[in-house]
Amino acid sequence: MTEMIIAGHSIKPGERKRVMIETAPLYDFTSTGIPVEVICGKKDGPVLFVSAAIHGDEINGVDIIKRLLKHKRLKHIHGTLIAIPIVNVFGFNTKTRYLPDRRDLNRCFPGNDDGSMASQLADIFMKEIVSKATHGIDLHTGAIHRSNLPQIRGCFDDPETKRLAEAFGVPVMIHSDLRDGSLREAAKNQKMPMLLFEGGEALRFSETVTRIGVRGIINVMEVIGMLPCEEGVCEFSDSFHAHDSHWLRAPYSGILQVKKRLGDRVRKDQVLGIISDPFGNHRYEIKAKFDGIIIGMSMIPLFNKGDAVFHIATFEDAKLVEDNIEQYQDALLSHADTFVT
């Protein structure tokens, strides 16, 4: 087992250390450096990075990493865990998605050391974190005023990524094409298997999402050989691959009365919500186009025509997926200590 070097700091086998990756300060000289905690096992093994708050307002991943770092099993890891709870420090402190230059960091990878602020930050992250890892997990939530059902996204045409996604252990898996400039694209170009976990909404913590995230990361660490497997791991959670997903949009402007919630099964032509004016007149139904599961939805009831309302994923057997989601959530609540300690 060799030492890990991050931002000029050495972390030796058996050592646990927090370091700061320096980045360009703001014009008032406020630091926007990236805080990192590294746990280096005494024995050789994979190097896993877990990151959150690439979008500064998607804060639930920060809570997941905070809980993960307190997990008692990390004392026995093989290899190295690199935890980055806040990648976009500026966005986190200002409760916004973007960087000061209004760029989306997750569209700026792999970056450029002579580019924009976002591009420089992406370049630093690639050099100091991604280039030293063998696997990655990036934690996200829905955007502002949108909530996502806990789900794993990845390129499942890669067998190893698919294997890790199934090990994570959430009921819903979605094959997601790579977006230009995304961290996932940059990782794939380095032939690194990487997962993207989505759950909850921006600027909110969810205890359920946090527990699912911590348990999923531990599951992945077991499968890649960083932790010894425990009996009964993932006994509650079969994973189901979505065939496709699509957003239903508001057919007219108005106020929404919701008929369905996250995780609910919907049937083709079923009414999911009704939009009307403030007097309750001019009522327009939003109907499902196909059978499926609601995996994302707007949490604010005010819509202009064309705004996204419900995100529906389609499955071979939507009823089976709905039942599995309910069983998984029940198991999560009844085995809380197993999931978070």
C-alpha cells in the first residue's frame, strides 16, 4: 500500500486526514477551496471518491457524506476513500446551483487550467481527485422546487458500472446518456466506472434519502472489495431498469391540484393532476401517456404552460417496481441502525 498525495498533502497507509484543495479566491479574497477527507486503509484496494454539491444547492449529498464518514466500518477499509462533501463551495455558501461566472460546473469537465473559473475548478478536481481514483459516486438531488425519487443513473452498457448500480441497491435504475462536459463523461473517458445517485430536492435534507445514500455507498464498497461483505446486504432491494423516462408538462398555465406522488405507479390515461385558475375554473387534466412510475416531480403548484410537472419512468412491470419501492422504504425504517451506523 502506497501513500496518497492530494494537493501536496501525503496520506499514509492507516492514516485519516482532512486537506484543503486550494482554488482561485473571489475578488474579495474569500477562499473557495475544496475540503476533502481521505481515509487510507492499511491494505491495498480500490480508490473510491464520493462527491456532493457539484451543484451548490443540492445539499442532501453533504449530509450523506457526513454520515458516511462517521460509519464505524470505515476503520477496516482496504484501499482509499476520498470524500468531497462540497465541491462547489461558492454555490453551497450562496445556496445557488452555479458558480460566480453563472456556469454549471457539471458542464465544464474535464476543464482547463487556463479557462473560466468553472473550467479551472473542473480541471483541479480531475487532477487532484478523479485521476487518482478507480471508482466514483457523485451525489445529486432534484433541482430547485423539484424532488426526485432515490435512483441510480449511469451508463449501463458498461458491465462494471451496471454491476455497481445493482449493488447500490435502490429499486430504480436509469440508463442515462452522457452529457457534454459532465463529470460522468470525463470519468468514462478515463475508463472509470462511476455512478450518479439522485434523491430528494435542492436546499433540503431528507432522512430517507440520506439513509439510502449511505447504505448504497457501503454496498458498493463491499462489492469492489473495500469492505468485507456482511450477511444479508441488499436483502430488501431488487433493482429495476427503466426502459425510458419522460416529463409531462403543464398543458395550460394555472395552479396544480396533485393526484399522485413520488414513487406512485401510474397507468396510461390516468389523471395525475388538475390545473385550474385561482377560481377553480378552466380545469385541465394532466394524464399519463404510458404506464410507469413517478420518479420526479415539481414541488411548487404554480405553473406556466410548458413547465415540467411529472417525470415518469417506464418499466416492464410497473406494479412490481411500486411494490418493491414500498418494501424497500419499510425495510429502511425498520432497520435504521443497519443503514446509517
